[in-house]
Amino acid sequence: MTLAVDRRSLLRGRIGRAAGEIRPPFSRDEKTFSGLCDGCGACVEACPEKAIAPGADGRPLLRYRDALCTFCQACGEACPTGAIDSEHGQSWTAKASIGSACLSFNGIVCRACGEHCDDDAIRFKLLAGGRALPLVDETACTGCLKCALVCPTGVIRMRRSPQKEIAA
Ligand code: SF4
Ligand code: SF4
Ligand code: SF4
């Protein structure tokens, strides 16, 4: 089997994900995933939404700011190694997290993320100076990825575990 993962990345210790990088749905836990995935690209080819691209280590990441994953599972069905596996993969626990470059937070009118959230998981806390702080309700957020796609500044990232929002 061809090892498509970039060897320089391996040597530099760039295995796994940087902040805001998430694997496709139904991926195994990161350690198991990294052990199984050889960066063959079958998932990238299989995704009908073109929602997957190779990361720095050659393994797949979701392009959630550029395409909307529909959770169709085609990537898992195409994966020959079991790194993405709808039977054994992790449940989807991704949550949205909004960065401080948010337009609204900086006094420019924008509510795109909140308007596209079907789960009403984003609300805005009004601040002085015409600013508004976007807050994600972690309980309500289903990780659907829509807000990250529509944000005009690309400041919404998805993450796997709870984390503090930006501060007012
Ligand atoms: S679940 Fe479907 S849409 Fe989402 S990344 Fe996999 S193939 Fe693409
Ligand atoms: S990921 Fe989906 S549910 Fe969560 S805040 Fe964004 S749009 Fe709402
Ligand atoms: S869509 Fe982006 S820029 Fe607009 S309010 Fe939401 S996080 Fe801020």
C-alpha cells in the first residue's frame, strides 16, 4: 500500500490537527485514525460535496468553511483502511467557536451566523459602541457546520471539545 502521508510532516511532528481542523464525520479517534489512515485520498474523491481536502500531514480534513458536509457517509464507505468508519467512528461532537475578528464583535453589522443557525444556538449580546458579542449555546449547537460556511470573515471554527468564547 502506498504511503501518501508527507514524510517531512511526520518528522516535524505535524501529525494530527491544528486548532479548528476536524476530520470527516465518523472518523475514528485521532490516535487510531492516524494509525490507520495512509492518506490515500479515497475519501476526498468520494465526497460529493467536495468537502474534504488533505491536511498538512496528507490526511483528510473537512473544508467546512468552503463546502457543507451533508453527513452522507460516502467518505466512510470509500475508506479502505477503516480510518473513517460509520460503525466504529466517533459520534459527532463538534461545536462552533467564534473568533475575535467577528464583524459584529468589531462594530460592523453582521448576523449571518445566527440567521443561518436552524437550532438558534447563536445569540448576540449587545455591547457599548454598537458592538455585539456572538455567543454559541453549546447545548443547542449540533455541529451542523452551517454558520462556519456562511461567515463572511471565516472566523468560525469547529472544535471537538468545549472551550471559552471570546471575551467581551
Ligand atoms: S459525510 Fe459525505 S459530505 Fe460529509 S465529508 Fe463525508 S462524503 Fe463528504
Ligand atoms: S454549527 Fe450549526 S447548530 Fe452550531 S452554532 Fe453553527 S449553525 Fe448553529
Ligand atoms: S457571521 Fe461571522 S462575522 Fe458575522 S456575526 Fe457571525 S461570526 Fe461574526
